[in-house]
Amino acid sequence: MGHAGAAAAAVRYLRSAPAPGPVEALPRPELRCVHEDERAPVDPAEFRRVLGHFATGVTVITAPPADGSASPSGFACQSFSSLSLDPPLVCFMVGRTSTTWPRIARAGVFCVNVLGADQGELCRAFAISGADKFAGVAHSPAPVSGSPRLAGATAWIDCTIHAVHTGGDHLIVVGRVNALGATEQGDPLLFHRGRFGRLDGR
């Protein structure tokens, strides 16, 4: 099944599944966007370097336990954005080879935790694959989905998975917002040119 077919299948499933039922995790096919006999139009290292000049906020996407798992899921994510006001939609991007995404897909819900300026170490912990990312991390359940809301986050957005689209070696996950809140205090954590930063430039 190609990228377009996988995306269409995911959307059909989402439309037919009872909300907030689980979302079927897409298979992880062998990725080859540029064939062996083709030359990549842009050097990957240069792509990363140039795009790194775009400063972003930093989030942790979390989901409650699914399929009998005793622990919740979560991963650090820069590629998050608001998408629509009516209906209220947000989106994030996740690599198609992510081991955390299938667990979030099966849960069918997620919470976006917008990290504060002093949560760089927390972000690094959630960027590690295979570790117990929630060990020692204070959190409470989001009001609708039950996804972990991380203590100290400057804002949280509680969502149901609305649609999944393919985008090269990533998936574009669209979430419908069910509840949200913010502390209105503290600066956000920023990521720029491979380093964490804050609004005052430190």
C-alpha cells in the first residue's frame, strides 16, 4: 500500500470508528523517497542546518495506556501547530518509524504539553527511545482523554485523533481539541539551531 493509500485507509477508519475509539496504527513500510539510482535534490545535513534557523516551541505528546499496557506513552515533539479554529484542530508530525506513535494511535487520543523554559531536561528524557519516560515525572490526567498532563507545562491541549495523513517519511496527525488550558505564567522552551533557548535569548 502506497503513502496515499495508507492515508486514505487511516481516514476511512477514523470516520467509521466510534469516538473516541482507538485509531488503527499504520504499518511501517520500508521508506524510500529517493531511489538508489537517483540523486537527492537536497543534502540532508544541509536541510537540517537551514531549517534549524526556524525557531520552534517544544512539546511533549502524551497518551494514556492502551491495549492493556500499564504505562502511558509520550515523546518530545517540535513539529506541532494550531490548524483550525472552527472546528478546533491542531496537528503534529511524527516519524513513520516511531515506536511510540502506534501506541498513541491505538489510544485514539493525546495531550499536547507545551514545555516551559526550565524543562529542557524533561524534553531530553522524552526524546530517548525505550526508556521509562514517566519515571519520576509528576503528571495528572487530562479531563477528557485521561492523557498525562505534565506538571510545569505552560499549556496543555487535550485531543481526539481526527485524521492521519502521510508526508514523506513522517505522518501528519490532526487532533480535534476537546479541552485546553494554560498557566499564563513563565516563558516557553524554544529550540533553535540545535539548542534550547528562551525568549530573552539565554
